[in-house]
Amino acid sequence: CLVVGGGGAGGKNSAGVSAGAGGGGAGGLVYSQDVTLGLGSHLVTVGTGAPAQTTAGTRGANGGDSVFNGQTAYGGGGGGSGSTNKTGVNGGCGGGGAYSSGTGGTGSQGGNGATAFNPAGGGGGGAGGGGSAQVGGAGLSNSITGEAVNYAHGGGGGSNGNGTPSSTIGGGGGGGWYSSDSTGGQNGIVIIRNHVAA
């Protein structure tokens, strides 16, 4: 089974701060093979992506956790904003830090968010690696559906405008600018592939 958490939202910088906020971290990714399920019903929780941040000087929110059969993929960390909230938030993958010098959050199931670099906010971490200045971390490819799909790419940090959000499942939102809102994270997913013995 494949379990991916919801992506974190980018932060939005303080009013009048002409610099970028941090990108949202992607949701964590947990992949398990040869899982045995008992008879009966099984609860599935799919984490939602965090909504866009519309309040200046405020970090992005974390995405929701996805849970199945005791496996939890944590939601991605929100991106940092200006003023006193520069640091990205910890999560499945860490949110990026905001300019100036905001450090990225830590990813417990993927990459860390990047430290901001003048004037760009740091990119959020992805399931396949950490973010860098303005660029979200790489996602991970998985073929559980029968074809290779990229999941959980980090959101980009803002720089002279909004950062680039990820369009992947569980991807992080882009960091905002002082005059524009950030973008929200993408919803997570739970995929179960059943093998029937011949």
C-alpha cells in the first residue's frame, strides 16, 4: 500500500516586506509491500492539503495526516513567513524558511525545508529530497498503480512574487509575497493494491 500525507501551505510575508516566504513541505510518503489485512472493514484516512495562507506575517498550515492499517504519513510542514515566524514548520517533509535567514523545517519522512536565500524564500522539502533556495524538493516515483507516478514534491519559495506550487499528489504549496496570498498544498492519497493468489 502507498500512503501519502497532505501537502503543507506556503507562508505569506509581512506587509511591506519585499521578499519571499517559504514554500510548503510535501506530505510524508510511506510505501509497504506484502501487507496482510484481516477480514472485515478497514478505516482509511486521507489527509487534505493545507489551505492557502491569506494573513500577512503568518506561516502556512501543515497538511493533514493520511492513515491506513497502522501506517501514518504525516502532513507536510507549512512555509515560514516574515517577521517573527521565519522558520519553516516540521512535518512529513519540512516547510521552507522565509527571507531573511529563516531556516527550514525538519522532515520526518522526507526532505527538510531549505533556509531562505536573499530575496527568495526556501523551498519546502519533498519525499525524495530537501528543498533549496526557491525550489521545492524532489518527489518520489512509485508504480503501485501499474505506471510510474511522481508523488509529494515540495513547494517553491516566493521571490519577487509567489513561489511555484507542486501539482503532485501530496505536494506542497508555493510561498507567498507580502502583497499576494500563498498557495495551498495538495491532498494526500491512500492506494491499496490487492494481490489474489492464483
